[in-house]
Amino acid sequence: MQTLWYQGESDTSHIHDAEVYQRNMERLIEDVREDLGLPSLPIIMVAIISGDGKYVEKVREARPGINLPNVVCVDAKGLHLKEDRLQLTAESQVKLGHILADAYLKDSASSLLKIKGIDCLVFDVSGFCTVLYC
């Protein structure tokens, strides 16, 4: 099992949310791993490029700063946004999907040997959660 995490835009609105983002994410990862009984659950995160506030860079910087085992951060920088400046264009969503798939495949060979169970991907995008079973 691996988890893909793509969220954080709402944390860019207020300086306090942006400042505590890294610790909140670390706590979330630790809690999810504990709840699932999978202390080494691999997590692939996306460093966001958009947000509804002025602290996008602060939240972006928090992602690679997360210092937990089996956490990988991929960067969405360089992908194109829609006119709303929040959502990725369809083409960029496809590119991000390829980036995530590459990170997943690169990591899955070793992590799937460590973790028994169903191999699944979890996407959390703007509060919506979808589970895809492979």
C-alpha cells in the first residue's frame, strides 16, 4: 500500500496555517500509519504550485522538509494552471499523473516487498478522496 497526497491549497491563506503545515503533515502521516498499523507506509506527496492565499511558497517549502522515513516529495512546479490560478490544466494533470506514477513505480518495488496487503493509491485533492485499487 502507498499513499499519494495532493492537498494544501487552503493552507496558503493564513500565515499561521502555512507555518504549522509541516508539523501538521508530519502528525497526519504518523497518525495514519499508526491507525493502519503500517509504521513504514510509503507516502508520495506533491509540492503544490497554487493556493488561495499568499503563502504558497511557505507551504511548498514544507513538503520536502518533512523528515520522516518513506516520504517522497514530487514537484508540480512548471506545470500549467487554469485561468482560476488554482487548478491544473488537463494537460498538466496528465503530466502530474505521469510524475506520480514514476515515483510510485520507483518506490513500489522495494516498499511492496515490505508491506503485505492490497496495493492501493489514495489521492486527496482539495478535500476529495478517491481510492483506486490496482
